[in-house]
Amino acid sequence: MTSPPPETKTLERRANELVHPGCTSSMARILTRDTAVVVSVRMIDDSPHEEPLIGNASVGVVRVGDTVRRPVTTASASIDALLAHLHQVGFAAAPRALGYDDAGRQMLSYAVGHVDPDPSDLGVGRLEELGRLIRQLHDAASSFVAPRGAVWNVVIAPDREEIVCHNDLAPWNLVRTPTDFTIIDWDGAGPSSRLWDLAYAVHGFVPLSPRALLSDDDAAARLAALVRGYGLDVAERGRLVDLLAPRVRSMYELLRHGHDHGVMPWSRMWDEGHGDMWLADAHYVALREQRWRTALDCATDAAP
């Protein structure tokens, strides 16, 4: 979930923020308080062909060869530091930060696979696998120390802040192959909580929506599989259920506020009917709260 990028910074300003004096012209050093991570900066495009990557909220994102180019935002340097940390600690299901191209755009590695907003291709086994992956992501992020003066683009206030989360874990941001997952679109990453992040993922991947046409039993089984993979204890499962409806409702409130104040892309998405869909989903989730609680009481603990 990304807001429209502000005016792109010049390459010289990006260099002042990212390039350490000891680096060569083809390398940049992303600094955190206690470590320095070196990432490659390509100054010349390796392919002239640009393929637009169209999303509901993202603007100006293109594929160039084996890279993705994104307009720079105020949060780009912080996101680069987060992605570099995830790679450094062995979390492989996120793009690599590759620096900035000659147009000043953020460069990330391109993930091969398919993306589909419909999660019906994910059976209960793959949902459990996905739950384990989200747990691994959160555990990897727990040791991240944000750069001094880090800026994030968190568009919905979380229930609390404990780690830096993705904040838009949804089918449209998951590249799938028969054996692997890659989580993309990190523009909304920022301080949040594990359960707030997981509640959003549960909504999208079960999915908890009347439009999915799932029986309550099937929806409960898919919910239990994802949470079982994540490995919540009994108390955490109860708190997750408490957050499900508020987390879904928060998206409705974001779109309504965007509509009322003319904030893009939320205003456009409201006009397209997304607000009504999120509100219907919030009612659906709230009406079945006891059903979700029963399903998760039956979900056994799993090791992370």
C-alpha cells in the first residue's frame, strides 16, 4: 500500500544521504547505528526497455531487465536499509536493494513468478507455509536498527509499535512460484506490531470477505492454517482475533478520509467502490468473531 511519491530527489541529494566517503563511485553504503551494509548502485541502465508494473496504489513502477525501478520517496533510504538488513540476516523472500539508476529511481531485484489478488491458488498447506514465512520475516526484522532519522510512510496508525513491518501483506504483494514466495512492494513498511501486520495478512489471504464465497468452515480452516504456521500461543491468538475487525475497518477509514480530503490514490479507490468493499468485509469479520475464536482455539502451536 503506497501513497503517491513526492517530487523525486536529485541524484546528488541521494548521494549525500547514502554514499559513504570511503565508497567507490559504483558502491553506496547504507548506514545504521551499529552496522554498515554495502549495496550496488548501477549508474547506467542495463536495458532500455521499460515494462510498466501496474498496481492499485503504486505509480511509476517499471521493470527493466532483472530489476524493478521505483520513484524515490522520503522513505526510500529507510526501506533500502531494511531490505539490506533482511538480506544480511538470511531472509531471502524480499527483493534486494540495488541502489539508484541514472534517473534517480530506486532499484530493486525483480522476482520471477506470478501475482494474483485472488488467493484461491493457495491451499491450506501453502497458507501454513506462508504463515511460517511471515513469522520468519518478523523475527528477522526484530533485530533491525533503523538509520538515524529514518522516515517511513505508514498510512494507518498501528495498534502499537514493536518492530518494522511490511504493513501490506496481501495477495497482490506476494509473488508465487510452485516452491517459493517473494514479498514485494515495501513502500508502506514502518513501525507496527506483529499482530497488526498478521491481522491484515489474514484478511487478504484467507480471505475474510463475503466476496470470497467461502463457507464459514472453509474460511475458519484457512485462517487456522495460516496462524498455525505463524506459531501464536493461545493468548496471542485471542489478541489476533480482537484485532481482525479493527484492522479491516482501518482500511475503510483510510479510504473515507482520502475521499473527504482529496488524497490520492485513496480518493480514487473510494470512487471505484473499494470503501464499500472494505466496510462489508469489516462487518463480515465482526459477525463471525466467535467462529474465528473457536477455529484458533483448535489450532495447535507450531514452532516458528
